[in-house]
Amino acid sequence: MMQNNGFIRVSHDRCCFEQADGTPFFFVGANCYYLLTRSADPGLRQQCTCVLDDAAAAGITVLRLWAFADGPQWNALQPSPGVFEERVFRGLDWLVTEAAARGLRLLLVLTNYWKDYGGMRQYVAWACAQRGEEPPSAEGAAAEPFYTDAACQSMFRGAVAATVQRVNSLTGVPYRRGSCRRRSWGKAFMLPQSCFCHRRDNATILGWALANEPRCAGDTSCATIPRWAHHTAAFLKALDPNHLVTVDCEGFLGASTPDACRHNPHNCSGSGCDFAGECGSPAIDFASCHSYPDLWLPQADEQARLCPTAALRMLGAAHTWAAGNLERLRFALSWLECHVALSRRLRKPLVLSEFGKRREEGGREESRAYFFQEVLQAALRHMTARAGLAGTEFWMIAAPSYPDHDGFTVYFSGTQSCATNGTADAIRQHAVAVARLNNRPDQPNPLLADSCTQPHAEVGAGGGGDQPSEACPCCVSM
């Protein structure tokens, strides 16, 4: 079992993460948003321990989850402004402790642009209620006041402080520090074997994500989110200088990188998003992006039929896919390539913190398994070359008893795993390769034996680079 040996930091060359001893920390991660609310209910904790066990067994080393639940909902962490449910916080304490026991690290997300679990819209509703106003309800207006409303920001920063400054009730370890309160001038008290707080650096928390997929509809200047991200990250860093901080944006490209905007999946000018602007603050430690070709390219089947490229024809000969799936794969690979290059320009590591693909109608798994193989193979190439990619986190892992609400879930155990074993196997194989990369980064990786040897251009980096090859699926959009 891997042990969490100290806080993770950005490497000196700014291309990846490293551990306290200077060894690289590339990772395979997964999303499981529900862990907080179910960890608060002892009767449902099995849905958490199953995910932790499955992740550890598969070689997954980082889990991304919500560390918020706001408003009048089940197992809310913050049911009303500034009021925190200790029972739910104790569930999070338990989750952090259980993750540490399995050598897992956690990326904790602090709020959400979307309505689920409260998030920004709940803060706006609270602020409006305090002023006796009706909160906006239209899509594209319900969350947007959050970034600039003083009352919203005061409440949100209070919640951030309560979470970041939390002391684990089970171990006595502050979330933001690595030392244990149960120490007395260098002499540690005897603690249970399962408790990891006797180690000086108990850094189970990989870092903090400011918000899940922040958008600001109608902000054509794309300046609101970067400004908010900079000030919020600086505030968080003042509370906790030990852990990494990211924005956790989707990665839509804006005015600060006009040469790269052609890689956007659609016209994103009205979203208020600007990847480089949002991730560029010195208080932001690493960049992040998401990738959902199934959701972002609804017309992919028709586009691929009308405009097939040489690369798509080449891939089509190798795999019997619908043309739309090939177009979505092409997008996923070029999207990743573009953001790796832009992150190098920003001198920050990149984490692909959400990506996924739905199963085909009828539950067919072959197309998704092939998609995962190709995307993870591209990710491994970037990691091996220290090109700037630190890790990936697929959407999503779940316990066998948890329903597949959105079609993206990958199961690793139970009867449902039979339907997703192709994708799960691709993730397991990728985890083996990444573990080898961490242990012996100077050794060639056997899983790369058949990987692309074509030169790759620096997409959107404005720095030139070798010309792309039509034979390379990483470069087919260039």
C-alpha cells in the first residue's frame, strides 16, 4: 500500500507534482462527488468504503469530491449561512482518515456553479433573502451575482475557513497542517495502528479546488472569474500555505489566448470563461480542465459524416466506430494537447480533473473502452515526456449499489462491473504504467512501445514547434 509521504508540491521545472523527497507524483484519479453526504450517514458508509477499496485496488491514487453541501437538503454541511452540521463534518473526518489508511489523496471542491448541492446559487439566494429580494432563477443568471456580491463572498469565505481550518475529530490532525495536536514536544502519544496522524506530514488532502466548473454567463470581458479566483486563492493560501490550490474550470478558451480559441467545442464567448486568465494567478498552483465530448459536441455525428479527415479515416479503418465517436475522440485528444501546451506557457502543471464518455445505447462498452485507452495513452505520453500533465481524474467511480444516473459511471466491483470491465481494465493498465513512471521515471515504459512517435506541435502556445502529422490522433485538429 502506498503511504502519503508529505505534502505534494509543484516540481522545480513546473511540469508536474513531486513528493517531499523530490520524487515525481503523477497520478491516476477518479471523481466521486457523493462521498461527503454518504460518509455522514453510518448506514450508507459502505457506499464510501467500497469506492475507497475499489480505487486503491485499481491503482487510483487521487479522488476528487465535493466538500460542500449547502442549504435545505439531505445531509447538508451548511444548512444555513455560517451554521455547520458537526455530524456531516465528522463524516468528512472519517472519510479523510479512511482515505489515508489506503494511501489515497483527496482533491476537495469547495463550491459548485451548478445547482446541485447548493453551491453558488444557494449563496445568491441567501444574500437576496438577507436584503429582502427575490433571487434570480433563470439559467445564466442564478449563480452569476456570486462572484461580486459582498454578502455572498463573506458567507463563502466563512465556509472556506471552516473547512480549511477544520481539525479532524478522529485523529486530531488539522486539515491544513501535517502535525498532530496529540504530540507533546516531540513525544507522540500511542495511537491506534490505523491512525496515520503519528506521521509528521499527514497530507491526505492533495489540494483545494475553488469551484466546480465556474462560469459567468454574459461576461464578455471574461474578467470576473479570473479576478474572483485570484483573490479567493490568495485568501485560501493565507489560511493554508501547505496544500495546492486550483480553480477547477472546464478549460474554455478566451480572449487571453485568441490563437487557441479555435479549439473550443462551441462558441464559448458568452460563458465568461478564459482558461489562461483563470489559471494564471500566482496564487493558483496548477491548471485544470474538463473534457466531455459527448455533451459538448451534440452534432458530432453529422459533422464527421460531412467532413471526414484523413486521421479519422485512418482511425476508422482500425476500429469500427460511428463517425461521431471518432470526431469526439479527435476533439478529446486535441483538447488535451492544447491545454498541456497552454499550461506550459503558464508554467503550471495541468490536471485533467474531469473527463468521461457515456456508454452506448444498450449498454455497449467497446466504444467507451477504446476512448479511454486512447485518451489515457495520450496522457501517459505527456507524463513520460514531463510535458506538463500531472494527472487525470475520470468521471466517475461509484459503489455497485449506486445508480448510474448519467451514463458515465465506471464500476470496478459487483455485478454492474461486468458491463464496464473494458473501461475499468484500461484504467487499471494506465495505473500500472503511471506507478512505474513514479517509481522509475528514467526507464522506458513498455506500454508506450506502440505509442505515437510523430512530432507534436505546441498547440496554441504561440511558440511554433514541429509540424503535426495527419497520422497522429493527438494532432488531427491542428
